[in-house]
Amino acid sequence: MTIDIRNDIPHEIAITCLLEVIKMGRISNNNTLYCYDTRFHTSCGTVVVATREYRKSDCFVIYKEEKYNEQSKQTNRDLQCEKTV
């Protein structure tokens, strides 16, 4: 498993969001992957946990969502989730 925390997100917020994604289980791509993009409304703004499969291992990229950026354009993915923590 690879975890990439970006934008100076505090580790406790990043890990809390990541744990929520893992608790939901593998719900994307015929129940083989974690939710592709999950947005969390946190004290440091909107945090996104993006999931990718990387060399047969799970890869999580955790970043702050800006108003509109390249990463947030991926709206046609299989499933997107939104939560408040």
C-alpha cells in the first residue's frame, strides 16, 4: 500500500479520511477497488482521497481540492463518494 499526502494536510486528518475510505470497503470497479474519489469536508477544507491500483497494490493520494483542478475533472469515474469528518 502506498499513501501520498499532499498540500501539507495534517497527518491526523489525512489518516482519518483514509480510514473512512477503507471502512467503506472495495466498492468500485466490480468491488475490486476502493472508492475512486472520496471528498471529505474537514477543518482544513475539502480533502480528497483518490484511489488507484499501482503495481497490484493500492495507492491512495490525499490532497486538498481546489475550486477546479485537473484532479477534480475526473467526474466520469465509476463512483464518487462524499462525507463530512
